[in-house]
Amino acid sequence: MHEFVIKDNGKIYTFDKFEDIPLEFDHVIKFVPKVPEPPHTEIQHDEIHSWNDKLKELMRRERNASNNS
């Protein structure tokens, strides 16, 4: 199970689905996607390779994203 933790308006929220994370929040606290045990299928490889871009996307969603560059 994935674990994504964000902070928004002083409260901590935990999500297990990337799609459930709000479009705007204060900070990414924890980003732990679950990687399946090898051997991996092509679909699993595609998902694994997508996690870096998804983390970058969350960092852009942070309200203070302009300070992240």
C-alpha cells in the first residue's frame, strides 16, 4: 500500500492513492510508493518509473512551490 503524507493548514493527512491528494496543500511530508517485488511486468516498470514525475508534480502543487526552485 502506498503512503503519501501532506500537511495542509496545520493538519496532517495521509493518502494511499495518489489521485486522492488535493491539488493544493502546504507541504509534502512523506512520499512512499509501494514497489512490488521483482520480477516486474512492463506495466509495473512503467508505474515505478512514473513515481519520480509524480513526486515532482506534488512539489509543484505545494502552495509555496515558487520557493522550491
